[in-house]
Amino acid sequence: MHLLLVILFFLEARFCVQTSDSNSPAGDNLATNGLPFPWSKVRLPNYIVPVHYHLLIHPNLTTLRFNGSVKIEIDVKNNTNWVVLHSKNLKIFTATVLDEHEAHLSDKVLSVLEYPSHEQIAIFSPKILTSGEKYFLHLEFGAPLSDGFYGFYKSTYKTKAGETRVLASTHFEPTSARMALPCFDEPIFKANYTVRIRRGPSHIALSNMPLEQTVEIGNGLFEDQFEVSVKMSSYLLAFIVCDFRSVSGMTATGINISIYAVPEKWHQTHYALEAALRLMEFYEQYFNILYPLPKLDLIAIPDFQSGAMENWGLTTYMETSLLYDPDISSASDKLWVTMVIGHELAHQWFGNLVTMEWWNDIWLNEGFARYMEFVSLEAVYPELKVEDHFLDTCFGAIGRDSLNSSRPISSLAENPTQIKEMFDTVSYDKGACILHMLRNFLTSEGFQTGIIRYLRRFRYSNARNEDLWDSLIKNTDNERHSSIYLKKMMYTWTIQKGIPLITVKRQGRKLYIGQERFLKIVLPDDPSCYLWHIPLTYKTSHSDHEMKHILTTKSDVLTLDEEVDWVKLNSDMNGYYIVHYDEEGWNALTELLRVNHTALSFKDRASLIHNTFQLVTAGRLSLNRALDLIGYLKSETHNVPLLQGLGYLQSFYKLIDKRNIADVTHNLKTYILQYFRDVIDKQSWSDDGMVSDRRLREEVLSLACDFDYPPCLEKAKQLYNSWVESNGTISLPTDVSETVYMVGAQDDSGWAFLLEKYGVSMCETEKSKFLSALASSKDSEKLSRLLQLGMDGTLIKTQNVPSLIYMVARNPVGHFLAWDFVKKHWNELVEKFPLGSFGIRNIIVGTVTQFSSTEELREVEDFFKSITEQVSQLRVIQVATENVEKNIMWLSRNLETMRTWLHINVKFELLLKGHYF
């Protein structure tokens, strides 16, 4: 049925066929010793399945090495002499195959063949392993603790006294468990784990499960033995040896939750405990499935590359994603910490309890966890107004998805580099947004019921896309609400890339609706063979409720019940599509915003602003039209539409400023400061108000000071000087502290003081604000010094290098400096941040997509051509270069329009303010 459904769908939708290169090696694949390796594929054979790992691991935090042994109970499906599994950068000392009684099958030492290009090893058994029999594979191994952020790696932190302390931590997702132990490192190979860890007396050991007992084994060593784990994929295994302190609490259902951190940061753990307890209780009720482990630890790791990792029972976090200091952290920081905790706790069900079969469907993990951040926080922390942030999430997804370099949610991924790149905006943000659309289509209750059915059906197992669609709706007599229809509909969103553009033309009571793919850069040979099944929603001037329609064809006609003044599609941005009205439609909506903007919800107002400027970028709408539409913003009181309109104007300013187009940048700055002057002036330099008020204050005052608005600069300098005079001991208002630091960093003494405070601060959130301020300096020598400090990895930790490069690149003075730095240090950067990783992708996007001229585009293309062999498989290169092309096209289409529009409107604003010519 599944195959037939897919074939029918492809025929009806007339999909473009996409092909990809095979990952099979060409010619004979030889092991490192020159002998033929018995397996040629990147993915492991399925004729041997791991059942239970018995792991002993001993990290030496002095020599920075670890040794270990693992006994793997295996289930043999077909007769074979070979066991093939994963291993990367491990030295295998001995390999033995044992029978079910744990007796050796051979008296000979078994040879181990290594095939590094596939990160595999093979062990030959002289005696055939028989199908249906139980065997054990026993291996002893060792390696240095990794220098990076994957596998079993070393991390360090400094105490207030300046002492450097070492810990060892793991990060295995997606393909790095093989760096810590030989294993079957694919998500389908779920098994139980029994872990033992050896450590010194001054440290503690943590793993997925609670500690069962500790045994003293002599020579000052202790062995911590942990309970047997539940059945799980290898990438969820975790173990840590450290000297951290914790705070603990118990949920209503008896789950022990603990937050671990560096001892001197223990006071920053309390908010995370409160949030984790409340969110855990929410998820147990929402999913109607109790969390299956006795405990959950959340631990802040000083060296960490991604935001967090959902290891079952032992979740790991970057310090800024878990620790919260109410005297230093802003409202935005609090929201971020709560969202990340909500994300990782959601993974305990989505990803851990039910895991995707293969990485092509990683969105089943990440899209759900991203979406559940919003569902959980809206229920548990309504005061944080997380729904405001959800719009930005979908806007960000659209930005990525409207490029031709986008990809389908479910995409081919075979080797580790391709798999790492799957952890991107498409999996996380687009995944969350189509789930939101689906929930709105099914109703909240129907969606929740289906999710529970999915989790119960596939618990401790693996699932694919279609398993989710089967679970969400049982077959019914209603064709539009049947499992078959839902599959058909959702395939249009998961196995083709891009976002739909809905065109709307109104004639009397009839709405003529069409769909096509929305592209910011239309390719001349684009066959436009994209078709979605779109759950449309709309409101009119004569309806106080949302109306719905399913668009399954290229065009359709809707008949309204009566004549209306206006129609607004995609109510509350519940759907994942862009809407383009005819001239009459845009006129009506622009006028509505001018005379009665509250007739539309704040989400509708924000999405209208977003749609207009997206259409401008694609050349479908004039810039004048979009600028006229946001003319109502003087009357806007909600922070989301305000920041949406202001954000576009600010992004245009930064783009034009980098081109050194003085007259336009001057007039645009003048216009923004004049037009939004009332909003700026009414902001207090405090932490008062609701979260939405505080977020607006943070953004608006940052922009005003960046634009050298005198009252803003004066207040910021006053606060900065007071802070310096107190030697950094007084507390600045948390929401404006970064703006204050940025103003203070503009002279030599202020910059030097911030760098000094950066070195001694014990709060990573505060340090990130310091670093952002330091990178805003207009002195290129200071920026170069910062970048070098990042590469040194002492004062500025290596984990912060990607964000530091981006901070420098967005500074007009550091624009080319950052790019030259990346080119010069490319090989070193790739050593620190593997190809496909978050880090290297952020470095590329952070520097390259700042460019906007054909000369710069050519330079970017030439550089990446020079390292083609290294980056040929990186999708992010296409994303980055297409963004440069988009910037070039935007300027060629809109610069003169912007110049003329500003010439008229700056004079008008000045006249309104009482300035006469």
C-alpha cells in the first residue's frame, strides 16, 4: 500500500526527479593492512544485531587518555564469519568472539581489519557464527580524549582562583559513539547498556541510569556501576566524569531531576530545576506516557558546540542554555533557557522512546522537539509569550526554504557529513511549522490523540514518516480525514522542497486562488512542477470566524457568502505558505491597517509585513508597496509586528551601509530614528514590564544606540561609567546591559575594561554579552585581536569561535576582516569544527552571506572552488552563495526605489516633527 500510494502521488503531483551520487566506494575497498575489507557499504549489514552492551570505561584526566572494554551480546540473523561494526580513532588492543556460555570460539588471536573511510572495523571468526545462536563480541580499546566536541572529549574550566580543572564528557549524536567505543552506531540498532566507569576520589561519574553501587578497586580508584539502561540507540548513550555540584528535586510521579554545573556556578542552576520539574510533569500528562527512567540529569558542560543534547536520562547543555542568573540574565535569556529545556525534555519521548529509522527522517526528532517547545511553554509558562517567538521561527524557515538550495524535510543522507547537515533549519524550524499547520488542520485534541497513539505503538522502537501519518488519523469514511489522505497531503510537505506561494485575485464574491513554488531567485529553467495539498484558512471583513479550504490543485475558485471589503488568507500564520494578493487586495489590507489595524490579530499583522517584504525580495511586489503597508506602525502597540517592520528596515540599512552608499544610509537612518522616535523615547532603562515589553525595549534601544541616537548614547554612557566606577559590581538592567556594553566598548579604555571583565566573569551569559560588545568596536586591530584570541582557545573558548566570527562579520568594520580570517584559517577551523557541523555552517553563513556585490560573489565562489574536494558535499555552500546572489538582486531592483522613497518621506517626517526647510 505504501509503495502504491507514493507512486500515485508522484504521478498526480508531477514531481521533479532529483538524483544523487552513490556513496559506495569505487573499486576494491582495502583495509589499512592491505587486505580486502568484507563490507563495501557506508551503512552496516543487518545480519548481526546488538542486544546488550557491557561497557567499562576509564578516563585518565591527567594523561587525557581513556581505556575501555566492551562485551556486546549479539543476535546473528544469517550464518557468517564476519562481524562488522563502527570504530573511529580507537586503538583496538584485543578482539574475541565468545559463545553463549562466554567460552572462546577460537584459541587464535582474532585480527581486526580497519576501514577508516567508512569508520568501520571487521572481526573474522574462524568458526561460523550460526543464525539463531547467541554470541558475545569482546573488545579492549583505548584512545586519547578528543580535542573537539564529539565522541568522548575533554573539557576544562577555570575556578575563581585561576585553577584549570579538567572533565571528560560525551557527545555522540549523530555518528560519534564510535569514537568512544566500538559499536553498531546506527539508530536502528537499539540495545540495552550496562555501564561501569572508573574514576578518582575527587570526581563523580554520571551516566544515563542511576548509580547502582560504587566499588573501591585500589590505587585510589573507584568503579561506579550503573543500572541497566532501557533499550536505546547508540547516539543516546552518555557518560561524564567531573567534579560538579548539583541541585535536585522530585516530580509528582517520583522522577528525580538534578541540575549539575561547575561548583562556583551552582547558584545559577535553580531556575533550570524549577523549569525541568514543571515541564516534565506537563509532558507526562500531555503524552499520557510516564517518563520511563528513574532519573533525569541536566548538566552544563563548559565546552559544548550545539545548544544541548538529549541523551536519555543525562541531557547535556551549553552553559548559556541551562544556567540562569537573575541578576545578569535578561528576559530573552530566560526564554531561551526555558525553550532549550523544553526541547530536550520533549526528546525523551520524541527521539529517545521512539526514534527515526534513519537520519533522513531526523525531523521526526527535531521538528517535534522544536514544536513541543512552544506547546509546552505556552501551557506551563504563558507569561513568557513564546507564541511571539514562534512566528520568528516560521519566518526563519521560510527564508531558508525560499532558496533553490533548500532541501526536502526528508532527504538522502548517508555519510557522517551529510548526516550532520540534516540538523538544520529545515529539520528543526520547517518541521515545527508544518506540524503546527497539521495540528491546526486536525484540531489540538485530534493531534494530541494521534501523537499518543504513535508513541505507544513505536515505543522502544524506530519509525518512519508514514508511521506518524498512520497514527495521527485512523481510517474513516471521511476521505478528507482518512489516513490515506493524510499521507498523500503530508508527502507534499516532506518529500519535496520549498514553500508554496498562494496568489489571490478577488472579483466580486469569487476568489481566484492559485499555487506555485515561491522562490526569491527564479531559475530560468525551473519547471515549476511543485504541487502541495494546502489547508487554507482565511478571514474577511464580514466574518468573525476562520474559514477553511483544502487546495489540492494548481488553481481553484472560492465563492464567498457575500461581498466583502477585504480578505486575509493564512489566519494567524497557522499555515506554512506565502500569500500574494492582487493590487486591489493589497490596497484594501494597507488601508485596513491604516484606519483599523486591530481588526486583524497581531499575528496576521506581522505575517502581512513579512509576506510583503519577502515578495519584494522575489521581485513580485514593489518596495514602495511594502513601505506604504508598514506606514501604520506609528499606531502599532504590539511588539511582534513592530519588531517585524523595524527588523526589515534595519536589515536594509545594514545591507546598504556595507556598500558604502552614503546618501541612502544617512536618509534611512534618519527616517528610522524619526519615524520610531516615539517608540524609542518611551522605553525605560529598566527591567520593568511584561516579557514582550522587555523584548521590545532590548531591540529598540540597541538599534537607537547603534544609530548614534544622542539620548540613547548619553544614557548608555552614563550607565556604563557608573558600572566601571563600581569595578563592575553594580547590576545593570539586564535587558539593556548588552547595549550599555556596546556603547562603552567604543573607546580604548572601555574596550580594555570589558576584555578584563570577560576574563574573570563566572557567568557565560554575561560573557556572551561582553563578547558581542567587544566585537562591535570600530577598531579593526581590536577585532583582529579578538579573532586571534578565539583561535588560541584560552581566554575565548573554542566553542565561541563561530559566533565570534559572525559578530565580527556583521560589524561593517569587520566585514572583510572576518572573511579574510576564515580563508586564512580554513584548515584550522575544519580541524576544530568538522564539515557539516553546526560550527562550520555558522562560520560560512556568518561571513559569506554578508556580501552583496558581483566581485564578492566571484571571490566566494573562487575560494570554495579551490577547496572543492573538501566541501563538494556541503549544502551550506549553495545556501551561502545563493544568499549573496539574493543580496545583489535586491540592490539592483530596489536601491533607486529606496533612494527616491526616502527623499520624499524623510522630508515629510521632519516636517511632522516641526523641522522646516
